[in-house]
Amino acid sequence: MTTSTNSLKEKDLYFVAVKGLLRKGDELLLTKDIFKDGWDIPGGRLKPHEFETPLADVLERKIREELGPEVQYMMGEAKVFFRHERTEPDAGHVRIFAVGFECQFLQGSIQLGEHHEQYDWVNVKAFDPKERFTGGWCKGLEEYVALVKQQDQSSESA
């Protein structure tokens, strides 16, 4: 007889989030939230009742909340994964696992929601995530920028 050592104490717990890497040509949309994390990528965590909700619908909800009802976009493939840690006033130390979907901005006026105070379109090929991000958000964006540059080089040599 074997003894199982797979107790919950040996597993890690994460919040799950979806992020929209919203692109307009070579530009990538960043938002600045009012919390101490500073700059952000549109999107956020799943709510408990959204466990079986398609991730596209969760991202749509977050885009509406953060960028307003007029923003239209086309959701593409998952391009990068984020693993970010931070301390939150109401939850203490949390870990967030997020899937970053590349999205094409189609049209609409951006109207920031209550948790964001600024937005900026940055050239994704010249952008250094370390200038505005830390931790897992920075690492994931560095991977995304490298992927964009690699795809760009591949298309130029083809």
C-alpha cells in the first residue's frame, strides 16, 4: 500500500486572469491603474461564477470595465503566460497566473474605468517592459516583445 503525499499543502494556489495584448499596428496598449502596481495590461481575474465561462467572455467583460463600452477588438491566440506575485491589502500575498491573448484593436474611444487613471500606446518593438513593469508582468511582457521581434524578423527574411 502506498501513501499519497499529494496534500493541498504541497500544491500552490493561484488566481487566474486573462490579459488582452491590445495592438493597433505596432502599438501596444498599456493602462495605469490606481493601485501600487502602477502600469497594467487590460484584463483581470476570473470571478468565482465565471469558472465555466469562456475566457473570451471574461476578457470582454474586463475590457468593457477598464476601457469602456465603445472599444471593439478582435481576440487572437494566447501568446504568453504570466506568473505574478504581489501583496494585496485584502488578501495578503497572492499569486496570479494569467493568459495573455493578442488582440487587434478595431475601433472605439477609450473611456478608462474607475481603477485606471491613464493609458498609453507604446511601440511594441521599441518598448522595454522594465521601464514600467516588475515581477511576472515584466517577464511575460519581455517574452511577448521578444516573440513580436522574432516574428517580425521571420517575415522580413521570407
